[in-house]
Amino acid sequence: MSNTMKAAVLHRVGEALSIEQVPIPVPGRGEVLIKVVACGVCHSDLHAIDGDWSELPLLPLIPGHEITGHVVAQGEGVQQPAIGEAVGVPWMYSACGTCEYCLAGMETICAHRESTGYSQPGGYAEYMLAPAAFVARIPDGVDLYAMAPILCAGVTTYRGLMRSRARPGQWVAVLGIGGLGHVAVQYAKAMGFRVVAVDVSADKLELARSLGAERLINAREEPVQAIKEQLGGVHAALVTAVANAAFEQAVGMLRPGGTAVFIGLPGGDADTVRASISAISGWELTITGSNIGTRQDLNEAVAFAARGQVTAQIVTEPLEAINQIFERMRKGQLVGRTVLKIA
Ligand code: NAD
Ligand code: ZN
Ligand code: ZN
């Protein structure tokens, strides 16, 4: 094995990634070296390279946090996962394990967590490191390309649906049928919910219909709030759209007692919403956020996919296509999830 690898590297926020040869990292104590098979392209990677969020990524950066691959080397003290085992690496690279949130099973809000492909090098590369304690184990015989999006889109929407506290048989709206939203529709179905899909593009809505959404709303053509007259509103609304308007629409779609779960992260000027205090108070609405998922959420999200109840609709592309993929993502032209085929 040579000691360099191919990677897509961001040198300055707002610039294109460059494909380069960089050193293969060496696993330290508690770490594993992973040979990457696939890495999904999440909209969070585009936010990272565009510098959309107040906290900027660490540069130079290898993005990518929807990773599947195989363990090829173990650092000192690592027994599991074993060499040769299939693993996945999510956005949550690590958490401290000792703060009040980690202890309470809420490692997703640990203040000391590190983020894959943001504060630590990610999966737009042939190899990467990850802490052994935070990688997901992927069952044998699973398609690692189709599994990659579960590492972010899957776990994030699965946790978001659980945080909505919707019950089987209830209506859940998914606003934004992109990489996250199209798996959210499937988790919602698998969890027994009835789905209203909202997007601004007909092909995304058609995908949602094929995945089991019962009602489709094109927010560009019809008032989203009409669902209040039709169904009395939805019990929960999951916002995975990147557009600010969708967050306000989600609250407006809720039936009394309903919950809106904010997941999309438009950032910048689009980071603030207006909501009616009297509606929230008088109808006991809940607005909550959901941030990726815990390791347990991830194991559960992977299990749904491994059983075939959730299957990401993927298009595979080579690493070299990354800048064109981002161009298409900016224009909202990607349907399903685009996955980099690294190996
Ligand atoms: P994507 O680009 O694949 O999908 C976005 C979708 O939103 C597209 O289908 C687009 O057509 C749709 N959309 C655009 N405007 C809309 C509108 N006004 N109403 C309804 N739909 C609209 O993006 P993705 O990879 O699915 O990521 C979505 C967002 O979720 C990003 O902001 C990403 O950073 C964020 N995210 C958050 C977390 C978290 O833990 N909170 C995790 C992963 C991703
Ligand atoms: Zn992501
Ligand atoms: Zn912690």
C-alpha cells in the first residue's frame, strides 16, 4: 500500500474542492483506519464549503460524513471493530462521554463533540480515521453504497421523527424531499405514520409518492396551509428543506397539539423564523430541533435499512465529479441522494 491517497480538499471557504494526493493518516490510540467504499453528498457539505454557518469548518478540509467502508488498521487499544469489518462513520465523529448531556444519552448536544468532514477530516477520500467507539457496525451482506446515506440522512430523520412524538396512524408532513426527506418518508411509513410530502419540485414529489406519501403538496403552486382544512392539520411536521419559508409553513400546518421538528439548516439571513405566539400558546404547539442522532439512534436507523424497510435512492458518481454535484445541489436538481463511489 502506498502512503498517499486521493482526496477532495477544500482550501478556502467558497472555493471549489481540489482532487489531490495527501498522506494516508495513521490511527492513534482508540482509532481505526477505514478504507472508504462510499460517501454520500449531504447538503451540510455544501453549507460547509460555502461557509453558510456561523462556525466555519477547519481548513484545509476533507468533507464528507455519510461514509461506509472497511476497517483496515487499528490503533493501540482497539479490539472492535475488527479488521475487515464493514463500518459507517456519521457526522458525530466523537462526543466527550462525560458531560451532563452525554451521561443523559443526549450526546448529540455535547458541547465538546467533533464533526466528521467539518472539524475532522471526512470521507471524500480513499482512507480516513475515526474513533473506534463512534463508528457504526454495518451488518454483513449489505450494499454499502445504498447504506451510506443512512449515516446522515437516515439517522437524522429517524431521530427527528421520534422527537416529533407522533403515534402510528397519525399524519406527518415532510417538508423538503431531498436526500434527507426521501428517506424520512420511508422511515415515517415504516414507523406507521401517514405522510404528507411537501416540496417545490414535481420530480421530488413524484419520488415521495412512489415511496408511499399519501398527499403531495407543491409549495410553489398551492398553499401548504390548506392541509388544515383538508385533514385538520398534521400531527407533526419535519422540516428538511433548506428554504426559510418551509419552517414557517411547517408550524402553520400543525393541528392543535402538533409538533414541528426543525432539521434543515439554511444559516445566514435565513436562520430566523416568525411564528405566532398566540397560536403556539393557544393550541399548545411544539417547535423542537433535532440534531443528527446518538449512536443508538444510528444503530436503529441502520437496522431499518439493513432489513430493507428503508432504501436510499442513490445515484453514484466518482470523487472527481464532486464540484459538479455541488452545482446541481445548489440548483435543487439532485433527486434522491448522490453517493461518491470511492472504492
Ligand atoms: P437536499 O438539497 O438534498 O434537499 C433539500 C430539498 O428541499 C430539495 O428537495 C428541495 O427541492 C427542497 N426545497 C427547497 N425549497 C423548498 C421549499 N420552499 N419548500 C419545500 N421544499 C423545498 O438537502 P439534504 O441533504 O436533504 O439536507 C437538507 C438540510 O438538512 C440541509 O440544510 C442540511 O444541512 C440539513 N441537515 C441537518 C441535519 C441535522 O442534524 N439537523 C443533518 C443533516 C442535514
Ligand atoms: Zn449530513
Ligand atoms: Zn459530552
